Amino acid sequence: MSAEFEVSWTDGSGARQVRTVDTTASSSGSSFSWTVLTDVPTFTGVSWRVRASDGTLWGPWSSDGGSGSCEFVYDTEAPAKPSVSSPEYPDDTELWHDGVGVYGAFTVDSTSDDTVSYRYNFLGGPQLTAVPDEPGGPVVLRWLPQSAGRNWLDVQAVDRAGNTSAPATYQFRVSGGRTPVAAWTLADAAGANEASAEAGGRIATAGGGVAFGAAGPSRTSLTGAVVLDGSDSAYLTSGAPAVDTGGAFSVSAWVRPDATGGNMTAAGQGGAAGFGLGTEDGAWSFSVGGSVVRGGVPETGDWAYLTGVYDPVAGTARLYVNGREAGTAENVTGTSASGDLQIGRTLAADNASTSGNWRGALAGVRVWDRIVVAAEAAGAAKRATVSEGYWALDEATGGSSPERDGGRPLTLGGDAAIYRDDAPCDWLDPDCLPGQSPIFGSGHLLLDGDGDFAATDGQSIATGDSFSVAAHVRIDSAAQDRPMTVLSVPGADNSLAEVRYSGASQQWEVGLTDANGAPVTLTAGGAWASPDDVHHLALVYDDETDEILLYADGQLSARESYRPGWTATGDLQIGRSQSVDGVDGWGGYLDGAVDEVHVYAGVLSATQVAQLQIGATDV
């Protein structure tokens, strides 16, 4: 088979111009094509048709039988650069406009009537396409700023021939997000019967089931909390609505449930038609207009930071738990429900019934008339890391090495000693290493693997909350074939958590005891514990996510979901671990050196661990 293509047009003098070509032969069923000659004029209607031959006879033209010819226009001209405007975020050079969490509408238009789409991106992000209702028409782009600063929109017009215009860059400035429209710390003094509002807002009157003066969530800026007893009078109310529940809004609260079986409301407005933030069916929950998103598991007696966000443009309700997205409901439609804001209960829109009275503690309730973006939710939930102890191990007096801030010293046991490069020693003593520098500072802890250790004197780690422990260590190559413990947190019978060296694999491990008393071992993948080299180790327990993490030499080397179900019963141990098989209940004695021991309440970040690795005394 072969094909004959024909193109034709009428030139400027009115004469019909025709161009044809016969293709080479190919087997039946093949595809045939032709690249049109370059003398085809631009911006002129060009007809084309094709017919087939079997080498003996020609078949009919594709235009025969009433089908008509196909047509095209050869377009080499790019469309005009589009224009952009926005009432929320004007393209000016001096003013800042509100703001993070507030959508902007950007109208893009073109003077070229053959524009069929617009290619655009915000801040150099993914390239997206918007199509107008008709060629040459405008489109409206909705965009939500995630951070304050100078922002820009790049957009190009695309015509039906695929030609693109010169890019138009629209610059604008976004201010920080608006402050809450209603907020209560709930940190009023014991005996109070109302909660003062932040920034001069409305006070919240408390029912009889509310007690002020409780402790707030640790390592936050909140200095207090209220405790609600779960009765019908366990609530607070401002006596007014806080936000239009039909528009964009966000609500957050620190919550500590004392029971997790039922449905409880930490903050709500407008009953089922409005919103509610709390617990439902054994999970954290956020409801908007009858839609519910659930995620995460409440734990009795544990604080959590909840944030609920309703986005009417995207039609979503999103729930954050401790700064992490726990779930999103789609196709959500909020309604402008009547009713006053309630703290600690749900009050129906008609004020006729109540439900979900909170049992537990609440603090820091806030409501915004905008979207709280993910970075804001994460930042507000972050708790500080607080140093609980730092032992530089540069000196020892009376068998103990001091803590930097005057806290409990590390008591040295066995023959453990602080090695200093300027201290005199007996050259016949194998622990005398003249000329060898301490790991950091002017000294380090030297352990001989035969009953040597150090321990905090009466200072156990608060393992019921997040904690972090870090130290530098060097393994003596003479003992590289046997297992040794660097750090351990003791329990009733075994070490509840320990960081140790595996002589068999020469890798770092985390040894854990689970809630049932069974041992769990995590291996630091790819983190080789080369003897005689200095290594930095950090063990981190995140109570909010129930995870245990091990950093080796600044790298996250092991991570595992872990819910201990235990609390520590003894002092932090350096260089040994508790074991029913050991001498006097102890074993895993370390042969080597340890330096710069840190204990923190809270979760050390990867950046903070890296700072400790290079010798920072605090982060």
C-alpha cells in the first residue's frame, strides 16, 4: 500500500495552490504521514486530504462521500503576554497584604483571541494549566500563601497551535497570618470562675465542673490549665460565636483526656451543623457541617495538641495531632451555624441540648477566621527540649563528676576514672595513655570493662514523657569482640532501654523491653562501630508519636514504633546495663571511653543531634 497526500489553499491573488506527494509503499495496516512543504502560508486556511493505493488502483479521497476536507492554519505567532490582577494581593512594591492562610484570587487574561490555556506556577513550583471557558477568555486562579514574604506568579498564554507567550511575572508581598479572633490560655489562678481572654477578647465563664490552677502541658509557654470533671457543668463559654463556620476557620487546643472511651468535645460551636474538636469512637476527631475526620489514638493522662482546619475552597476538613496531619475529609461543606463558642462540650445550635462534656484538662484554646497552614500547626505543637543534665566529664572529686548546672553528679563506680592528658600517672598502668587527647574538653570517662561504670546519683529519666540521651564513646579495640553497653535506663528487672555495641556485628544496637517484658532489639543499619574511633550516639524517645530513634554519628540509623508501657525505676547508667544474668544484676560493662553525656526532656531534632555531635555544650 501507498498514500497520496494533498494540501491546497487560495493565495493572495485568488489562485488555488495545490501540493501533493506520494509516499513509499508499505504493508497493509501501516501508518502513513507527510511533513508539509515550507511554502504553506501562515494564517491561511489550508485544506488537506489523503487517498490510498494498492499499486493497481487508487481509492477515494478522504474528502469524498460528503466527509469534506480536513483543515488547519499554520500559526507561527506567539500570543500576547497575559495580564494578571488580584484584589487580595495587588502587584505593588511597597505594601504587605494579608496574609498566610488567606486565599487570593488571581485573574489571568489575554488580548489574543486564540489563547486556549495558561501555564502557570507559584514560587517556581509545579507547572500547572488552566483552561478558559472560551478562547481568549480569562481564568481565575485560587492560591493559598503558606509563608510570609515576597511571592510571585509566573504565567504564559498558550494558543491553539501550541505557541507560548513571553512569561508574565506577577510579584506581591504576603504578610504573616492573622492572629486568632478568640483565644484563652485557661491558665487563670486556682479558684477562678472565668477564663480571661488573650488580646482583650471576651472572657469565658466556667461551669461548676471546671477547676482552675492545674499544671499546663510541660515544655510549652502555657503556665496552667483547667480540669473538667465530665459532668453536665464541665464547660466554659464566651457567650458569643467566635467565627463564621460557613467560611474558612481553624481551631486548636492542648488537651489531656482522663478517659478515652466516649465522645468528648474540647471546643465547638453551632452543634452538629457547626464544628467540634475532640474525641470520637476512640480517636481524635474534628467535625464540620456533619462531616467528621478522625485520626490518632488518645492516651489517658497524656497531653496532645489538636488543630482542626476547614478549607471551603478545597472543600476539606483537616485534623492535625501534635503538629502532624492525622486525617483529611473531602467534599466538606460548612454552614453558618448559630450558637456560642463552647469549651469542653457541644451545645446544639438551638441551645436545647448538650453533650460531649470533657473529662480531663484543657489549655490554650484558640480560634482563627482563616486557614492555619501545616507549618503553623507543626510549630505551635512543638515542645521545647530542656536540658535535664550535662556532664562534661572533665574532672572528678570524691568519686563523682559534676553536672554543669549544679545538678546531680555522675557517681563513678568500680575503677572508673576521669582521664586527663595533663594528669600524672604510672607508666606501668595500662590505663595510663600519655599524649592521648581527651575526646572533648580536658577529660573523659575511662572504663576498663571489668566492673567500671558511672550513674546519675538519684536522678532517673522521666520516661513517661519524651526524652533524649546522648554521648560520645570510643570502644577499646582489645575488647571489640564482646557486647558492651554505652547508656542504659534501668527498670525493675532488666534495662528498659539501652544503647549498646554488638561485638558480633560491630554495629550499634538499641535494646528495649516492651510493655509485656519481652526484649526488642533494633540494629543501626549501616552505622559501623569501628573500635578506637570516636562515635556520637543519641537515643530519642518521642512520646507523642510513640517512636524510638537512634542517631549514630549524626545520622538517623534506627527508627521504630514503640509504646513502652513502663517507667524508669533507677538512675541513668553509663557503661553497663541491668540484667538478670549479670553479676549482681548488672552486665555489659564497657571497655573504652565516654564523654559529653547529655540528658534532655523532649525530642532532640536531627539538627540538635548534629550540634551535639560536633561538641556543642547545649542546643
